[in-house]
Amino acid sequence: APTEIYTLSLHDALPIWAMTLGQNPTITTQAGFYSTALMLGLRPVGALGWRPARLSREVATAVSAQVAIVLARSIATEASARMEAAREGERLRAALIDSLTHELRTPLTSIRAAATTLVEAKGLDDATRLDLAMIVDEEATRLDALIGEAVEMAEIDANVVQVHLVPLHPRALLDQAVEESRAALAPHKVTINVTEPDDPAWFDPHLLGRVLRHLLENAARFTPTGGRITLSSSREGERLSFCVEDNGPGIDSHDLPLIFEKFYRGKKSSSKGKGTGMGLAITRAILAAHSGGIEAVSVPRQGASFRFWVPLVEKEPTENK
């Protein structure tokens, strides 16, 4: 019969190391295996076992030394990976702080400049005063949106997002989303398509409304004036599916696999000069909390399509009774 060889973890190897007092002789364990501690210097990193007892002490020692080296390299590689992950986390946090600092300061600078001009400048005509007041209003709205995204991301990272299912017609959800995003959608042609029957389903309209808001604002930002934005809803097996589609410039193929990552901003996003790169990451996290998902499809210069779904629940869930 061939020789059977196995290795033990460091936790399992410690009793063997203790019994051998740090030396490297073989001992017999249960099931007829002969074991020896794997030592790296004076430090045990595991144990080696074999049966039947065909290996001489010299061969066992040589094999153990080689296996110990392999284990040590594996441990070092794992430690290096953990250190790199920690460094990447620090870089990510630094990028977040830099992004938020820049994005928050930009509207604040505009607000302060406009407010200072209104207060200190003399002889301003009504048209100029109105322009300055509009700058204050627009930048304050932008600042409020940025703070809202930061709060949303903090809620998601803290795992405090809760799903509250209520019965609602999908068409009503889409109508409400369009109404709430009316200002951003005003320069565009908006169409709503709902596949019949539009029967009520159980979902969280607040969470899905937040998802639609992010997607509609993205579509409005990148679609030229007069462009088309289409919202649709359908039942697909056990899913309630929604889609936001536009005929804008689309998403670069290099950016497409990364757009749902936190703080990622593609080339087109950077050129627009607005946004923190949190919106699509928020939508994915919200849908994950709702046991759903999202995917994006885009053809450059022909538009983008974001399709998301949640479980189709047509009867009142028992936990809601």
C-alpha cells in the first residue's frame, strides 16, 4: 500500500510540539499515523503525519523541513496579502476624505462668494442679485445632495438599512420617482412603460425610490438636452424587474465593470465635475439588502441601460402580518 501523508494546522501541531519539547523525533498518534512537528527555527508551524512507518528518521526530518518551508512561505504570503489589504483600505479612506472634502468645498465656496457679493457689493441691479441668489440656491441644493449621499453610505456601511414591504403598483413607484426627479428630468423626454398586468406587489418603495432617484439623476446628467429617458417595469418569473434606459453617450467599456464600486468615477463623470462616485455603489447595496441585484449594459454613443430587480412577492409576507 502507498504511504499516506497528511499535515496538521498549527493549532493541532502544538500538542505534538509540546510532547517533543521542541525537538523533532516522531511519535505515534491515533489511527496508526506517525507524526513529527514542522519547525521553522524554534517555532512550530504545523505537523506532518504518515503511515505505515516506512520513512526513516532522516527522511522524515528532510521531508518535514521542506514542508515547513512551504508552510512558512504560505504564511508569509497570507500575512503580506493582509497587509496589502489594510494599506488598500487606508488608501480608500484617504480617497474618500479627499473626494468629500473637494466636493463639499466646491459648493461652499460658490455660496460664500455669492453671499459675500450680495452683502458687501453696492449698486447691484435686480438681475445680478437674482443671479447670485440662484447660485446660492443651486449650490445649497447640491451640497444637500452630497451630504445625503454620505449619510446613505454611512447607513449602508453600518448595516442599518431595513426593508419594509408594502403593497404598491409598480407604475405608482415609477410615477413617484419621476415626480421627485422632475427638476433634473425637465430638459429630457421621459417615457414610462409598464408590462401588464400592473398588479400590486410587495416591496419597499422608499428603498427602491432611492435607487430610481440615483439612476434617473445619472441618466439626466449624461444625456444631452432633449434626449430620451425610459423607465419600465415587468414581471420576470420570480422577479419584479425595473429598467432605466437613456440614449446618451453610453459608458466606456473600460469603466463598465467598475461603475458599481465605491468612489469610482469614470472619465465622463470626471469631466462633468460633479458627483462623489457613491451613487451606483449605494444602489447596489440597497438592492442587496432587498435581496435583489442590478446590472448595466451600454453601447458607446448609443446610451446605457440599468436593469435592477427584487423578489416578486404578490401576497402579504408572513413576517408582515
